[in-house]
Amino acid sequence: MREDNQWPFVLLATVCLYFLVKAEIARPSIWLVVLGAVLLFGLASLFFPAAARTLTFRTFGEIGYVQISSSRLEDRIQSRYQSEIDELSLLRFNYRFSAGQTFPAVSLILIYPAIVLLLMLWKREVITINGGKGFLIGHVIYGSADKTTIAVASGLGIIFYTTFQYGSILMSANYGSDDDSNDSLGPRFERHAYKGASISETWAAHQRSIQARVANGADIDPDISFKAYVAMNS
């Protein structure tokens, strides 16, 4: 969202918060609290994006990664992302492994993680119970034929990752804000968003970014194992 287009949203959110507070005082309701929390987080994301991202991860507690070995769960993931898998296969990507992102169930007592989980369900993410203590969100991981890149499909879209020597990571996604494409996720990451682009268009743009880095002397790390995937997300 461009800065000159933020103020209508800020004004609307502020007005909504004012009436929510009045309504909450008159008749307390958990749903009014939830809606208020969403509006506050939206405002925080506009003015303090880095802090908002930190809060997002911290409220979920300890996030972990596991390599999925259950054939039944793998079938669910493959079925959910079959169209993305078909297009990646045409681009000469091959199946590498299925991975699960885990987080403790106790984090759902906080409002924001509960909202995010509901949004994931709405986006038809593959979610299951992990050992009776938490939740697991399953994703299928594909690797390019030249072993430079991994692709991860989610309910939001596709994202490509390429790791370079010394740990820097190039990311290209077909979702997110184009205006925030260069908003760094940290010193290791360079993220580009191509909102609304197809998988093939996003892959072509990602390749151009790879070539630009290589032309400037960067060396690609060819490790696209599960261990490397976890390290990349840690």
C-alpha cells in the first residue's frame, strides 16, 4: 500500500475502533475484541512493519519444522496443491520432500494466532494435529532441475527460494504487496513480490534475479535438502 493511499484506511480503521470501543463498553463481546485486535494489528503493520512481523512470530511460540513421512498426509498435501505441482513439473521442477511447519496449540489462546489459523483454514491449507500438542501445516517442496531453487506452494500462492554462498537468500513470490517487494525480512533476505503473476512468470522473474546476482560474482549454494530448508527458515 503506497503511503499516499494509506490515510483513507487509517481514518476508516480509527473511526471503526472508536465505535468498537463504545460498543464494547455498552455491551462486552469477545467478537468486538477480536475485530478490534485485527484493526490494531493492521494499523501497526502499516506504521511498524518490522515490529508487526516480530509480534506475529512471537505470538505463535516456538515454530518448528519436520519432514513428513506419513503417506496419508503426503497424499493430502499432493491433492491440495495438484495444480501447482502440475505447473512446476512443466517447469522441470521435481519433488524433493514434504515438510510440516509446527507450532504449539497453546498459542491459540492468544487472539492473533487463532485468527491466522482460521485464515489458513479458509485458504485450504493442509493442517493437522502434531503429536497431540500442537498443529502442523503441511507443504510440498519441489526443486528445480539445476538444483538452484526450491519452490513452496501455500494457500496464498507460490514462493521460490535460492540460497547463495555465505547464507544470503533470494525469494520471489506471486503474492504480497508489490510496494513492499524490497521490504527486507532481515539482512539475509532479498524478497520480490509479483502479485497476480502466474507460477511460470514468477519463476522467469526469479531466474532473472539469480542471473543478476551471479553476474555480480555471487555463487549459488546447490543444497536443497530438508536440512537446508530448515536452516533457510530459521
